[in-house]
Amino acid sequence: MNRKKQTTMKRFLLPHAFQKAGWWLLLASLVAGAAVLVLDTISGPLPDGAVTADAAKTQPLMQAVIIGAQLSIFLIACSREKVEDEMVSSMRLRAIASVACVLFTIYTAIAVVSTITGGVMTKDLASSIASPPIAFWAYEIVLRISIARNRKHSSL
């Protein structure tokens, strides 16, 4: 990769400090989400299925937790590594391509099966599988595995 392309790619990524902030935000979101679930379980729905006032109060909190978790994944996925070299850049591109191909294949398979079965499961399943948070999680997992595998091979 020539120097100009490498510099351009680095400009699109956030500094490494944002990745650390993203991990801390993810941890805070998970702790807050557990607290909201505990509060919601304690107040819970009434026997007739109605929602209590306490449970109604926890729903906006849970939305805030979900937004915090999604923002953290964005920060983690879109920030540089501590040592960002050409190898990491190529692994990043391969991870993006792999995740895009897998999600496209899954989405297409759902569309074909849905068409054959009469469109029963298209909306909910396809939109939940191809959602941006799932794509960011999958990208981050593939990238972390690639980096770990590269470090293992380079240390041998």
C-alpha cells in the first residue's frame, strides 16, 4: 500500500484513546444493564400482565444502556490499534470484507427461505441479523481473532 493510501486510512480512524474509552463505556453499559434488569425483575409485571410504574421507569433506562453499548462498539471498532501498521490495516480490510460477505449471505438466505415460506419471517429476523450493532460486533471479533493469530505466529 502506498504512503498516501495508508495516511488516508489512518485519518478515518479515531485515536487509540477512543478505543479505551469505548471499552470503559461498554463495561459501564453492561453493569448498568445488569442493574436495570435486576430492578425490572424485582418490580416485574403484575399477575394480570400490566406493567408496574417501576417497570415503566426502567424501560427508558434500558434504552439508554443499549445506546451506550452501541456507541461503545462504534468507538472500539472505529479506533486505531496501539500499533497500527500495514498488517493491521490489511487485517482490518479483510475483517470488513468477511463480515460483509457473511451478513449478505445470511440476509440472502433469509430472503430466499422467506419467499419460499410465504414471507413469514422476513422483517424481524433479517433486520435483527443485519443490524449495525451485530455487524460491528462481528467485525470486532474477526479483527481481534486475526490480530491474536498474527501475534501468535509472529512470536513463534
